[in-house]
Amino acid sequence: MEKFYAEMEIRKGYNTSVPGAETFNFIKDFGVLKLDAGSSFEETCPDCETAIVILQGSCSIAAGDRVFGNISGRESVFGGMTSSVYIPPGMRYSVVSDEGVEAGICKAACMPYGGEAKLITPDDVKVMQVGRDNWAREVRIMIGPHIGAKNMIIGETINPPGNWSGTPPHKHENNNLPKESLHEELYYFRTDKPQGWGIERLYSPERNINELIYLQNNTVTFMPWGYHQIVAAPGYTLYYLFFLAGEGNVLAGLEDSNHNWIKNT
């Protein structure tokens, strides 16, 4: 039986969450790096483009011949915009913590192409207010075609208490542009209170899949295919980092025709 979620325990060092090659073809890894002040981490991913998203704290990142010093993040994921670094395939990089840092590291399948590392500052983030009524939310796009990424799209959603996101429910599992793109997706959740929670629905009628996933602090959900939608419990704000990887950097979600009438009301 396929498992569509994991509960991460964030310890010092690199904490991975992706269940294995049987789940994803394009998403190669997602993990949370936690470093104390003065600690460091380095690696090279030959066949992946990599994105480092500062969840909280600050650090310096060296990639190739570029050094991005004192990248200031935020006190928590609910503390406003953050910085990210994009690293092309095959480029060695290192992360050195200043006063402690937690960062999400996303890796997507990508052939080497000779690109350059890039720093994405809060001023570079594309911020959108999406939806309305009880399905309004804030979406922030950090990494995508506007910064030269080839196969990945990365952003954050702030889901207000009681509100839905991913509405209408949609999927992106076939390369049929402009109606639908082929992109796998992963979500990483945090809550504004330790006891906070939410629910994600993942369903695929042709696969006879209809799952409800309980969301709490450090839940990761896996969407290799299928329609998906999220709701935050009343009184609790949900944050989630979304990571898409697939064929190209143009995202097109196909909405469920049973539910997209809500856009016309």
C-alpha cells in the first residue's frame, strides 16, 4: 500500500523525508537541514538542481565560485518573507550556520546545463493573494522560471485559520499543456501553535484512491499524482512549503470539473 505522508523528526544535521524511487520520478529528495551556530554541511548532487529555502535563522552559502554571506532568514516560517538559493546540477555547495539555521533542501532531477547559483531575496519573491471567501490564502513563489530553474517550482503558502487552499482541487500528472502539466509535488507543513492541525485530501478516481491526511507540525505529504486540497483547523494557521518537479518549469493544474463551479459563484 502506498504511503502519501511522513512525520519528520527534526534533529541536528540533514533530515530526509522522501520515501523512495517507487513514489517519485522527478522529485529526488526533500529534507530539512538543522545546524547549530558555527556548524556546516556540504554536498554535490550531479543529476539534480537544488534549492535551499531558509525556514528560520541565518547562514552563509557557497556554491561554485559564488559566496552568499549572512543570508538573513526569519524567526519562524510565520515571520514574513525569506531568502533562498538556487544551485544547478553538479555544483558543490556548502552551508555554514551563523547563529543557528533550519533550511528546506529540495532536489529535482535535472541534466547538467552549466548554469550559475543564484540568491533569491525577499524582494525577488512573487507574492499573490489567491482565492476568496474561506478559500483565500497567500502564495509566494520563490523559485521557478523567473530565476532560471529548469524543472522545479518552489514556494510557500500561508493558509489562514479555517480556510482552504488548493481550491478548486486540481492535479498535474499529464504533459498536456496548456491545460495540464506533468509535475510531482511535495508539501512540508508547520503550524503556528504546537497543537495546530489541518487536513489534506488526496484523491484519484481512476486509481481508486481517496485519502484524508492529518496535518501537524513537520508533516510531509507526497503527491506523485491525483487531485489535492487542504484545510486549516479553526484557530490555527498552516504554513506549507510546496515543491514541484517534472517536465519543464511551466505549471498548469487541471481542476476537478465536479468542483470548479465555485469559481463562478
